[in-house]
Amino acid sequence: MPFAPADAGTFITRASPAYRRAGLALFLAGFATFSLLYCVQPLLPAFSSQFAIGAASSSLSLSLSTSALAIAILLAAALSERIGRCEIMTLSMILSALLNIVAAWAPVWPALLAARMAEGFVLGGVPAVAMTYLAEEIHPGELGLAMGLYVAGTAFGGMIGRVGTGILTDALSWRAAMTIIGAAGLLAALGFLALLPPSRNFVRRPGLSTRHHAEAWARHLRDPALPALYAIGFTVMGTFVTIFNYAGYRLMAPPYNLDQTRLGLIFSVYVFGIVSSSVAGALSDRMGRGRVLTAGILIMAAGIVLTLAPALPIIFLGIVFLTIGFFTAHAIASGWVGRLARTDRGHATSLYLLAYYLGSSIAGSVGGWWWSGLGWNGVASFTLLLLGAALAAAAWLRRVARS
């Protein structure tokens, strides 16, 4: 089934009020998704202390959420073909916010992990559908900016979830911090519901069989270009999460001795992600996706090298570079999936996000072994290996991509 409607007039263009409403609604969706998902990241050292567990075990509070989310993305993408994009995203935002509050008051570590895993599963409905909604509803010539705004929302959510959690934990407690982040997610869901324009180009397909979905996913995996984008999503997200997972352990120990608030403020670098993702989306429409994508990966690598320095300001600068490079690469790669997939774009997007969140889960936990065995040098070496694979995939992509 062709993805784009025959009548180009049904697309939302930048000149219409609906474009601004859609951009703001998807910004809120990105904010809620990433603030809820990553609010536990600055709390990993606190979990280690509270529940007497190691760094790799503590990272499960995030890795199990992203693993469940990765699986849910495939199911949610298929389900959205039956019941609608807007409905799936709204329900996902509400349930995940409530489960974050449940996790905040879990009495024991296994209960917290169970709630976080369930939260990740229901949260899968937003990323599985958001990029597909944009690709369906926004004019193709203006998709880069709209996708950049959505990714900017994820950057803002990631920043607020991490910085806010750190500050609130020092002021109140980590349980109160997670509760407040959950309440903010509920408010974002209400704003999303009020703002999002209804789908114009979506056609319900309730009769799709399991075989149809399997064939669609297999067709995308046989494409010469799309698997390279999936590899890039896996490696850049794995790199980004690994650095942020274990930076807290390094910076809360001597000689830095940062408290929870100052550690949380390190995550304010996400403001650079908000800007870079929007700029990258616009630049890709003019300069070419391949060049901007490769530049983003190289900037990430430069940032990791800078974090090897002992001076805290240079470490911070390295994290800034890492953040700019990551959101640049992700904004380009995620938007490129929708351009390359000619049919069943929801399935193509779901595979990208599956790889993206598996990278977060697998690399984010494996990085704990490198940290335990080799310290920060081990973490840096591991993530630079991942980025080497990303550069190889980007080079292949520039050779074979059709658009």
C-alpha cells in the first residue's frame, strides 16, 4: 500500500496553524517520553546505595525499561494500523506517567524493576507512532524541520527528567522526584490531547494479519539502505546512554565529589541537543542527510575523547560535544527512515526504534562491565568502538541510499 496520499493538499504545511499545533503536540510527546524514561539515570548511584547493588544491576532500572519499550514498539506500530496513531500515543503517555509514580513508591528493588519494565512497555506507543504520524501528515519537503522539533522535545524531556530529578532528590527524596516527574508526564499528555491535529492521511487497516506485519518487517530488513540506519540507531544510542549511565559514578567519586544536584546539572547539556536536533533537521533539507549524519557521529567521538581529560570543565565540554553529535545523528537517521521506506513506513520506523532502544538496553548494561573492569578508560574505549561501527554504516548508507 503506498504510504503518501495522492492528493498533496492533504499534507500539513508550515504555513498552516495545524503545523504549529502538530509541532507543539509532538514536542510534548517527546518531552513526556524521555523525561519519564530517563528520570532514573541520575539516580543509579542512589539506587546502588539504597538497595545495596552494583552499577550494572542499578542500570537495569533503565535497561529493562528500554528493552520492554523496544519490544512494545513492534506491537504498538502494528496496533496503530488498527485503532489509530493519535489514540495509541495518548493512551501510552497517560499509562506510562502513572506507572512512573507506582515505581517511585515501590518498597523493594524487584518491585521497582517490575514497574519500570511495565512503564517501558506502555511507553512504546509514543516513539513507535510519533515519527510515522509526522511522515504521514507533514508535507515531505518540510518534514526535516518537523522531525527536528519532535527530537528537540525528546532532548528537552531528557534534560528536565535528569536535571529535575537530581535537584528534587537533593531537596526532597528520589521517590518524591520520580513522583513529580510522573505528574509532569500526565500534564504533558493532557496538552498533547488538546493540541494534536487529527490524522488526515491515516487509513485504518483492521484486517492486517500477522503474516502481513512479518513480511513488511522482512522487506525492510532486505532493503540495501535501511539496515544501515538501524545499525546507526543502535550504536549512537548505545554510546550516548553508556556515557551518561556511568558518568555519574565517576563524577560522584573523588576527586570530583559532585552531589546529586550538581550531577543533575551536568545533564543541562541537553539544551544543546534541543538546538542541534532542530538545526540538523533543517540543514539536512539543504546540505544532504549523509554529510550531516557523518558529522554528528564524528562530533560524538570527539566528545568522548575530551571526557578522558581529568579537568572537570573539559569533561563537561566533552559531554556537550557528545550531546550535540548524538541529537544531530538521531534527528537525521530517524527522519531518513521515513524517506527511504516507500511502503509500510510504520513498520520501517518500528525497526529503527527497536534497534535504537536495544542499543540503549544492551550497550547501557554492557558498559557497566567495562566500567567495573577498566574504569572510565574502558567506558570510552567501548563507546568509541560503537561509533566506529556507526561511521562504517554511514559510509555504506551514503553509497546506496536512494534519497
